[in-house]
Amino acid sequence: MSAFHDRNGQAYCEDLALSTIAKEVGTPCYVYSKRSILNQCSSILSAFSTYPVLACYAVKANGNISILKEIFRSGFGADIVSQGEMERSMRAGVDPKKIVYSGVGKRADEITAALRTGILAFNVESAAELEMIATLAADRGMVAPVSLRVNPNIDARTNPKITTGLFSTKFGLAEAEAKALAERVRQLPSLRLVGVGCHIGSQIVDVAPLAEAAMRMSQFAVGLRELGHELEFIDLGGGVGIRYKEEAPPSMESYAAAVLGAVKPTGLKLLIEPGRLVVGNAGILLCSVLLTKRTPEKNFLIVDGAMNDLIRPTMYDSYHAIHAVKTAAGPLEKYDVVGPICETGDYFGKDRELPACVPGDLIYLASSGAYAASMASNYNSRPRAPEVLVDGSEYRVIRRRESLQDLWELEL
Ligand SMILES: Cc1ncc(COP(=O)(O)O)c(C=O)c1O
């Protein structure tokens, strides 16, 4: 049974009624299921259990420290893209030797901090970055572990804004350049080449491009080995999608089978960087209805959550299922579910059928565990919503609601 389900006409998270959380914590509010997160972690690891794998959770998907703790305790490492994500992960108890540092624009101070932390690898995306890491490591008498992120020019067939494996994007190195940089590493005693990798995009529901990327990376790694480069791992990034609406993402087993078929013959350790897959369907955004508004064209349901709490519909045109918390309510109405922000783009869903709502009714947006709270902002001077972690019939507030004072606390 899904962690979010109906029981006696009420929506529950695990064994706790969402209405209880709304009453005690208020809305808008993110609610996560601990059981669902742990189940995802173990199903990912068990799908790969026949081969040496390190799963580095992409902290950007949801970086709440309490959630990170659960994920790291399950055996995961971290895929980070900033010093902030590294420090969060360290506070949550990650083993620094399980951290990979991705991103096209690492700052010198961030690289230095990661060198001091002693991470597993820097995923290098340009010649300039390679030289910068080499200099910073040499200045400190250190040897930096680097992995070359290749851009395999494979279309992940997902939203263009989260497609990262095409030459038209800013990510990764063409194979020829990566090969040249591997040679360059040999000349730089402050660098050690430990891996190669790629990340072709996010919310990928077709296993074929993932399998193709695995094959290309494996062939590339073998080619480097033939040139005398000793590698430790292949990193295939994240990107496996989840079901928001009618998508049919690959099962963990079929994903594992597809990539292991390519990687196994190399004998190299496999790294993966799942984010959305771990937390996406383990969270919801709980909102209250403020009012309904009928115009000659539309019927609007105006709720207290907004695009600053969940920007995915605005940013990617993405779909989130919207449910009433009181599930046994009467006749259905068609609504555009919108927030109070002064942008037409501030919407959660259009022409959605919901029970006729009155002010104070509760609704929730499904599949809001990933890229929701972590992408939240204070736009329109809206305090960010709290986060709640449910465990059975209990819950804990794992991030308090921001106060109005928090909004201007840093302003001088
Ligand atoms: C380098 C890298 N790894 C992993 C991820 C996680 O992707 P996902 O949440 O789709 O698994 C991302 C997301 O953008 C990324 O850029």
C-alpha cells in the first residue's frame, strides 16, 4: 500500500491522518513518509546487490538533514553540487569517502573545503575546472581524486530543462576532450584519475537512453584503461524517473539489469546518483483552500500553497496529482488549482476534478518529495513552509515554519 492512502474517507500518511498534521502544524506544509523513503533506499540497493555499487543520493532533490540521516543510515553516500550540500550531508553523518561533487561551476573556496573534507571524487566538467582543482590541491600538498564527466550526446527524452546529456547543454566533456584531460591528469601530480561518468538528465522514464549511456561509459572506461589509466569506478549519475501521472518508469530491477549488463564486463565499481527516485513519491504538499472564485471562463480553487512552495508546474509544466484530504466528499467540480502569488504562472493544476470545496478544506499535491521544498523560495515575502516526517502514527517537524521575522532577519 502507498504511504499516502485513503482510510475511512480520510487521506493518511502511513498511520496518521493528514488532517491531524494540518490542525497541529498548519498549512501549507510538506509531509514525508519515513517508511516510503526507507523502502526506496532498500529497493534501489537490493536491485544492485549482485555487483559492487555505491549509491550517492542527489542531495539537491531534498536536503533536509533529518531526511539525509535516514538515507545515509541506509548505506547511501551523497552527490553534492555546492559546499552547502556538503556541509548538510556531513551534519547528517555521511561518510566523506562516499561524497561525489558534481556541477559545472565549483568555486575555489568550495573546492578547498571539499579537499579538506576528503571526498571520494570531484566530477570534473571542464579543462578550466581540472586545472583549478590541480592548483588548489598542489598548494595544499594534496592529491585530489577526479572523475571525468562525459557528455555522451544522448537524448534522455525528458523535459528540455532537465536534459543534460546533449552537446547543446552546458554539461560534461566530449569524449575526445575527456580523453585529453585524462592524459593531462597524468602530468599533474596533484591529481589522481579515479573514474568516468555521465548524467544525461532527470525524470527519465525510458530505460533505453540510460542503457545506452551505461554502454558508452563502459566502452569509454575500457578505452582509457587500454591507454594505461587505472580507474576505480563508472558513475552513471541519477535521472531514473517516477510516476507522477501515467508515466511508466522502469522498475529498479530492469534499470539495474540494463546498466549492469554494460558495466559488469569492465569490473569497475558502479556509482549511481538517484535523487527523485528516493524521495519524489515519499512526500506531499498539504494545503488549505482559501476560497473559490468563479469567472465566466474558469472555476478557481485558491489555496494557501503557491509556486514558491512547489515550482515544478510553473517551471516545467509538470503534473502533480491533486487530492482532497476528505476523500468521501460529494459531487465533483472542475477547478484550476492556484496559489495566491501575483503571477498567472502560479498554478498547481488546471481543470482538475475535485469534490466541491469550501474555505478551510484540505487538499494535497502528490509526489512532492523531490524538487519541492529544496526549490522553495520566499517570493512575494512568503515564509517557507514547514516539513514534517511521519513515522507510523507519529510525526516530527523536521523544519519549522519560517516566521515573518525570518524574512528580513538577514537584511541590513
Ligand atoms: C549530476 C547529477 N546527479 C544526479 C542528479 C539527480 O537526478 P534525479 O533526481 O533525476 O535522480 C542530478 C539532477 O539534476 C544531477 O545533476
